[in-house]
Amino acid sequence: MASRLRCATELHNSILCLGRNPRHFQTFSVPHLKVRFSRWMVELFQATSAQRWSRSFASDNGELVDAVVPFMGESITDGTLATFLKQPGDRVAVDEPIAQIETDKVTIDVVSPEAGIIQKFVAIEGETVTPGTKVAVISKSDAGTTHVAPSEEKIAKDIPKAPPAEVQGSEKKKPVPETPVKEKPKAASPSPSRTSASEPQLPPKERERRVPMTRLRKRVATRLKDSQNTFAMLTTFNEVDMTNLMKLRSEYKDAFAEKHGVKLGLMSGFVKAAVSGLQNQPVINAVIDGDDIIYREYVDISIAVGTPKGLVVPVIRNADRMNFAEIEKEINTLAKKANDGTISIDEMAGGSFTISNGGVYGSLLSTPIINPPQSAILGMHSIVSRPMVVDGSVVPRPMMYIALTYDHRLIDGREAVFFLRRIKDVVEDPRRLLLDI
């Protein structure tokens, strides 16, 4: 499985763990052994600390293995156990997902390391977990699970029973001083103030329900507010006549799909137009870093994708080197991964410019918020047939409003307007791309 760490070898009371990603390898020399490791996922544990990661161990009821939280990414240290996909007693195959971990950016599967039957869960939904945390115990032998695989209710009863026995024993020894009784009034005084600060101003009403925010929604809220507090955001608008681009799509969509195996959409036209605009106005592809300005000589276009779990922004790498077919294929691949929840951190990291298409939801006009650490974002909207004056005559035309929100600390209005004008010129006459005019 992509997200699972695999123990490669054990040598001299040490265990060497490999990440699954075969990219960016280095060679490390170990006594009597040379192993190629991923530069991101090399972990060298001593035998004492490696026990936490080891999966298989002996048991009276047969061999058992632990399903643990996998490595979640370079910038992710923990996650929330969102849900269990299986129940105790269910049979699972190798690499079959049994639980999902929700992080600030993506949802990651916890998979079964071996084929067998789930004996029990040792983590609780809603619990914060880190890489290596044990989530479930899998029995590789049927015999070991005939009387060991309990239901969720029995597990819930068994787990609390053990701690109360110890707590009661400790309470029988500690009730003599009963010093905490005097401290309770002190602790009770600050608690109401904290709860009152976090409670809503309006009292709860009937037909209302309170649910905790997901980690992804918290992350989106934090980043958007940080963007609003950091950038001097200003939005400029224009309108685009979509007649020629829609005509181009209508005439060549069948031949395009037959040759390239993907449908010709409008998004690829806007990506190509944005690339042309960024090349004409490099400052919009730049970013402020402290007292410096970083000019990017590459064009990585982020595409905002709304999913049931929240907004994600996968990146089309080196869009300036792609043709229409390559862009459409990449958009389809990333959008499918985003909706399935299988998109990786690497596929969302970076990006020098963002395109957000609110038109798919029917938005007529909006002011998009910049996606840090970028300096501008293009907003597309719905196509509406409106009366326009063409060559002195009023005719109906499919029109779209486009918006560019930019960081006014770095980008002046002149560059912003020229950029948006370039988008308009290319979309209204795609032949400009061929002639580079």
C-alpha cells in the first residue's frame, strides 16, 4: 500500500524501515549491507523503540499483527481517527483499508498489513493519532479468532472495565488526605469563564445541532483568514465573450476525444490563457518573501476543487510545457483523486497561481481569496447569454465575468488589468496562442 511503512531488514538490534515511495533514493552503507532508501522516509530505530513499529508478534491464539497509522507526509505530524471502515470479526485482505485518518489536508487510509480477521480495535474514533500508533489487531489464523474476535459492544465494555479496577484501587488509597476538595472551588471558577468564552452568543434552540469542525475545514478556515490578514487584496473584473472558444470545442470535441482519450473542456483553454498572461506579466507569478521578491520561472497552476469533505487545490506542474490534451488529462486525474480522497500531499503542495471556477455551481460573480503563498487568483464564473453590441448590432452572446484578486503590495493595477485583458484576448480568439500574439 502506498502509505504503509515496510520494515526492510533487522541488523544488530536495529531495524531499518523503508517508505513506499521509490522516488529520490539515496544509498546508505550499513555493516555487511547496502540498502537504497527514500530520502524522506528513512527511519533508524534501536530495538527498544522499534517495538512500537513492529507488526507481528506471537500470541497464544495464533499470530497477530498490528495495523498502525502510516507516514502521513512531510508536514503532517498527527491526524484524527475519523472512522472505522470495518468491524471486529470482519475478514480483510492484505492492504485493505480498515480505518481512515483525517489530516489538515487529506484523508489517509489505515490498511491491514496481512490477510486475516480483525480481532479488536485499540483506538477510538475522534482520537488524535500519530504515525506508528496502533489502531487494530489482526489475527492471521481463523482458530485464533473464534473466541477472540469480540463485537464492538464487548470491546467497549472490556476497555473501561480494566481502568476502573485500577482507579478504584488507587482511590481507596488516596481518599485519606482529600486535598483536591479544597482545590475544586479554585478550579471551578476559571472553568465557567472558559466555557462561556467559547459558547455561542445566542442560546441553543430547538432543531439545531452542533458538530465539530473537521481538520480539513479548520485548516481551510485558518489559511483563508491568514490570507485576508496578510495580503492587501484587491479585485479587478472583466467580461469574456465565450463564442469562439465554445465553437472550437464544439467542432473538435469528437476528434479530440478520439485521439487523446479525454474530453475537451473549457478549463484547458483558461489554463493556457493564464499561462500566456503570466508569461506576459511575470510579477503576477511572483511572491513576496520577507524583504525580497521571488520571481518564478515556472508556471504551476493550482485548480480549486470542491469535494464533499472540503476545498482542496491540486497543482498542475509545469503547465507552460503542456498542450491542451495533457492539461485535460491532468485535470481529470487530479479531480478524481480529490473527490475520492486519494490525492497526496505532494500533489497539492506548491503552485504559483490559482484558478477557481465557481461557474460550475452557478456563480455569476465573486471576489476569490488568494491562496498563500501565491500572489493572485483567477475566478471564473457561469456562462450567461446576454445582449451584446457586435459590429453595431445587438446580438445574444455567451458571456462570462472573470475576476482577478491580487496582492496589491506586489502587483499594481496596471499589471493586473493587463493580465486580465490577456486572458480575455486569448479566450475570445484562441488563434492568438498559435501565432503568439
